[in-house]
Amino acid sequence: MTDASDLRLEKLPLNHGTGQMPALGFGTLIPDPAVTISATRAALEAGFRHFDCAERYRNESEVGEALQAGLAAQNLARKDIFVTSKLWNTNHRPERVESAFNASLERLKLNFLDLYLIHTPFAFQPGDNQDPRDQNGNLIYDRGVTLLDTWRALESLVDHGRCGAIGLSDVSLNDVVPLYEAARIKPAVVQVESHPYLPETELLQFCNEHNIVLLAFAPLGHGIKPGPLEDRVVLAIAARVKKTPAQVLLAWAVQRGTALLTTPRSAERAKENFDISVLPQDAFDEINQIQTRQRFNAVVKTGSPGFIPQGS
Ligand SMILES: NC(=O)c1ccc[n+]([C@@H]2O[C@H](COP(=O)([O-])OP(=O)(O)OC[C@H]3O[C@@H](n4cnc5c(N)ncnc54)[C@H](OP(=O)(O)O)[C@@H]3O)[C@@H](O)[C@H]2O)c1
């Protein structure tokens, strides 16, 4: 954490590229196109400057439209925001990477991405069907490509100045270590589910030791209740410090040195989720001592997203 201690403005340096990642990120995994636009505009207005997108979310066009209109309305420039997208599982074959990247750029109406991630370490059968399944409904994986093959293609995007930094998502420490060792350009960011019920302490330690930013998704446990938003320790701290449970959870995530992605859909929640401030040390320590363990998203096990309706 920087000395400025304004968590809202916290930026994390990346181990390659020139960019710094704003710790507070807005996630665009929103199925409804109109809500995608209004929520993205509201996030920009509330102060979010980091936007997490993906071809799999099927709404990059709407995010691009909202960003373009929002930047103009607020007199902001492209360089004022940090934009990420992710390569989907059906595009892991190296020869498919550049066109998938270009298609994301085009939909987002951008000519550069600050960060490009491999969405999951699972390669699916290449093709236009993002959810390829056999007649029994089982996912069809592609055994003919390794994570390192795909990574090499992402390295080439950095070499050619197409994106600032590259990284991984939905990986375990067992995936990260060999990739890290073999990579010519080391992953700058690892995006995984993380909150007090899934602190990913070992992975965070590895990331800290190797200058990798851990980017936490589901910092509110995907909003699922019961979950961290209703945890009695979090509720008690929220009452004590006069913040909402969501603000406590988001502050904790930034204070422990991670970046995060949250997805408020209304303007009120965007303002609430941006308005975080430093927790007193005892509150921070109490959250670290929560013993409940729960994973809310199984994507890390299969590569199949838990929160996107099939066929959408
Ligand atoms: N790499 C991956 O595989 C992966 C997987 C999942 C997500 N992600 C990324 O992570 C982003 C974050 O998504 P998330 O679901 O993990 O976000 P989250 O912020 O942990 O959870 C969003 C849920 O929390 C609720 N919520 C938001 N602000 C709240 C507040 N102030 N008080 C109470 N409830 C609140 C929302 O409810 P309302 O909808 O009612 O506002 C929504 O149901 C996604 O958009 C995506 O970019 C990545």
C-alpha cells in the first residue's frame, strides 16, 4: 500500500509494460446489454478507472460504447483508464490468438489494451462455439495445445506493442509456477477468486515474491448470501467504522496488497463501492483471522464459467 493511504486512488506497478493498475477495478460481467452500458457509465462517473472485460462476456461492444461516451462526457482521455480483456478457452491455439485479440479491440473500440489475460488455463475445442460439448453434455477440451504455447502467442502481442502487459486468470499456484519459470515475459497479473473466505494466501505470497499483481474477483463473494457480506466479523467492523460491509471487504482487499474487481450495477452502488477508506489495523487483523473457507465459483476446476448462462 502506498503512503498516500487513499485506497480509492491506489495503483499497483506491473512487472512489465509501462502501466500501473488501479487497484479498484470494475468488472463487466453483466449479462444484460442495457445494464452493461448504464453500469459502466456509472462506474466511470463514480471514479473507477480500471475496467475488466472478456470476449466470453459477450458485451465488449456495449462496454466500448459506454467507455467512449463516458470518456467524452467526463473530458477524460484513453490514457486515463486501464482496460483489460481476456482470451477465451476456444482461442488457445496460437494461430487464433491475434485474431481473437483484434476482435476484442474492435468491439471495445480501442487500439491498445493495458492488459490481456488468458481467461482460464483450459483449452476448449477451437471454433466459434464458446461452450463446445459432446452429445452427453460434457465439455470438449483441446489436448493439442499447452498453456505455454498460448502464452508464447501473448508474448508476441507485447513484443509488437499491441498490449501493455499479459497475465493469467483462474489458475492455481500449480499452474502459475511452471508457466512463470518457462515464460520469457513473466505474467504481470494473476486474476483469481479471492475474499476472506478464500484468501489464497500461498498464491498471494508467490505473487508478492515475484512482482505479480493478484487481482481478486468476487471480493464480495459474488454477492451470494450467506457469504462474506453477511459474515458477523465483517458486519461488526462495518458498524464500528461506519462503512458498509461491501466497503469493508473492498478496503481489506486493497489493504492486503491485491487489486480487485467488483460489479456494482447501480449508480448508488458504484459510488458506495468506490468510496472505501483504510481500515484500522485491528479490524484488518480480525478479517485475516476469519476461519470460514468457501469457494463460490467453480470455473477454476473446469474452465466453464459458473456465472454465465449457457448459450448466452
Ligand atoms: N476470471 C474469471 O473467471 C472471473 C469470474 C467471475 C468474475 N470475474 C470478474 O470479476 C468481476 C467481479 O464480479 P463479481 O461477481 O466477482 O463481483 P462482486 O462485486 O464480488 O459481486 C457482485 C455481486 O455483489 C453485489 N453487490 C455489488 N456491490 C454491492 C454492495 N455494495 N452491497 C451489496 N451487494 C453488492 C451485486 O449485486 P447487484 O447486481 O444487485 O448490484 C452482485 O450480485 C466480474 O464482473 C468479472 O469482470 C472474473
